[in-house]
Amino acid sequence: MNTDTRDNLLQDIQEFLGDALIDLSVAYKHPLLLIQRDRLLDTCRFLKNTMHFIYLNEIIGTDRFTSEDRFEVIYHLVSLRDRQRLFLKVRVEEENPVLPTVTTIWQSANWNEREVFDMFGIRFDGHPDLRRIFLPEDFKYYPLRKEFPLLGVPGSLEMPNSTPDHD
């Protein structure tokens, strides 16, 4: 993305978001926006419908392991028309980690949101089928949270026998 195109894009986004834009940086030539969580849906609609970020590449969860807004959800968006990438971040509190689903904007968010839920316990309000995608439904833990033991929780999952049978 050339600098003029990126600068115009960032100016339009800054005008749209106003005070809801907490931080704006450029990493590896790609804009990285941190926004207030209550502006997530209207920002996503604006980025898709006005700025042509029609492709949601992925959704990533992170555990910042802080006392305030512990988790982040990062949306990786692509404008195929303009050949631009953009990363949109929203922070989520530990006590009630909930964001609205963006499946109504990008259907491809479905499995990405399920994976973030499964690994971090972040719920997506309004998701059409929010359930675990890798782990059993009755599994009580979220393995990508920082407090999860590196070797797992003994006895939490039945593991196959790892020793070969000798006859």
C-alpha cells in the first residue's frame, strides 16, 4: 500500500471514529487500530461497506494478562479492491469477556469466533452457534489463557495410551 493511500484511509477512519479511536499505529506498513468495544459493530460495518474491507482474513484472541481489559480480540481485514490490510483491536475485560458477533457482517467470522471462545472463553453475543470447536463441550478450562498450566490439567481430558503394546 502506498503512503498516500494509507494516509487517506487513516484520515477517513479517524474522522469516522473520533474519540472511539484509542490508538492508531502502523506496523509493517499496515494500520493497527485500537477502538472502544462499544463501537465494534458500527466500525466493522463502516470498514466493510464504506472502506471496502470485504474480506475478514482471521480473528485472533490474545491474553494480555493485565488487571484491566485483560483480553484483546484482533480482526485482520483485507480490501481486495485496494490491496490493503488493516488490523482492528478491541480489548475485553476478564470478568465478563463478551463482544458482539461480527457474523452478521462477515459470515466467515463464525469459526474464528468459535475458536477464540474455545481457547480464551471470550463469548460473542448473538453468534448463531457458539460452542467449542476443538475441545469437548464439558471441558472447564480455556487453554490459551496465561494461567493455564503448560502441561495441562491432570485428569481433565482422557488421553490415549502413549506406550506401544508389546506382544
